[in-house]
Amino acid sequence: MKNWLAVKAVAGRELSKVFRQRGRLISSMVRPLIWLLVIGSGVGSMLQGGQQEGYLGFLVPGIVAMTLLFAALLSALTLVYDKEFGVMRMMMIAPIEHYWIVIAKLIAATIIAMVQAFMLLVILVLIGLIDWNIALLLLIPAFATAICCAAIGGLIAAWSKTLDNFAVIMNFFIFPLFFLSGALYPVSQLPALLKYVVLINPFSYGVDLMKHAVPAAASDFSVLTDIAVLGGFSMLAIVIACWRFSRESVHEPLFHRVTGKKP
């Protein structure tokens, strides 16, 4: 019981910080809308006839997935932020297993990502790109994708010692994850070498799962394949992140900063 109370407290802290920063939530809509309306329209203008509107519809799952990816990864950053500024020391001395801190942070990251995705879906409905039926259908695959993205963020954060370190690793992973996922183009049209990269990219299966809910976006894998890969990867990534975070050697520097002793 005390573990879940701790999870509720840690996750609640993260959520309250985000919802107090309404400007952050609003500004998070700028990136996907730029991709959709500027880049999507630009690429679509090279297509003939009604293919431009069809391409914008094809982009919807990828843009929603991109919102989930950025939101979840940036929310997982708080694991490193709290280490850097000493908040983590107070959490570490609490009478709970350390991996519950990771679980709480990832729950918060998933919820924050879903809030931003829901806001984007409302905007897409209002501008007439999708209808409410499609928006509601997208929520379930978006939730599965959000968990996967949060797991990726937790995995990166568990190995990052500083904010700079996290930023470098995140930038190294985030763009290949997005560009090589089928979010911007059908996987079937990629060169053979890039297809193999897409197949080992867990984010690809989140994008594909959302494509099943959008008639304009042809999927590349079956629903069962998408769910199996997303579920399997998410569980494995969370277990590894919890194991890494629970190791005492990872947190020794936090307490040596206070005592002044060298590791």
C-alpha cells in the first residue's frame, strides 16, 4: 500500500508541475502542427490531384506518435533533473524500493504524453482533418504507444548522469526513431536496408498501430504484431530501467556530493 501511495505522490508532483505550466502545454502543439501544415503541405504539393489531402491524412498517426514521443521523453527527463538538483536524494531515503520511483515517473510521463496527444486530436478535429470517430479510435493505440515512449525515456534516463548527457543521448535516438518508423512515408516503399532498421525500431509498431485507426494511412503490420512488439519491448525496457535505477552504485554520487567524500 505504501508503495502505491508513494507512486501517487511522485506522479502527482510531476503532473501538477506540468498543469501549472499551461504555456508548456500550449507550446507543445506548435511542433506537430508545423510538421503537419508546413512540411506535410510542402511534400503534398508535389503530389498530383487529391493525393495532397490524402498525404495529410496519412501523416496523422505519425504526427500524433511524434507528439507522444517528444512529450514522454521530455517528461522522463525529470529522473535526471531530480538527480542533478538534489530532489532525488529525498526520494531515495524514503522507505520504498527505488524502482517504484521509476514506475511513478513513467506513469506521469505516459499521462502527460496522452494529454498532449488528446489536445492535438481535438485540434485535428477542429480543422477538419479527422472526425471524432477516428480521434476516439486513436486514443487506445496512442496509449500503448505512450507507454512505449515513456519506457524509452526511462531507459535513457536510467543511464544518464547529467542533463547534458541525457540531451545528447536523446537527440541521438529521437530523430532516427521518428524518421525510421514509417511516420512520414510507407515502410513498403523504403530501400531494403532501411526496412530492416524500421523492423527493429519499436516506435514503428506504435505508429503502425495508430495507422489501423486512420483509413487514409495504410498499415504495414498486423494489429497483433504491433501489440506484441509494443507490449514486449515496453515491459523489457521498464524492467531494465528499474534494475539499473535500483543499483546502489548508480546513486552513490548523489550522497557523496553531500558528505564530500569521494566514491
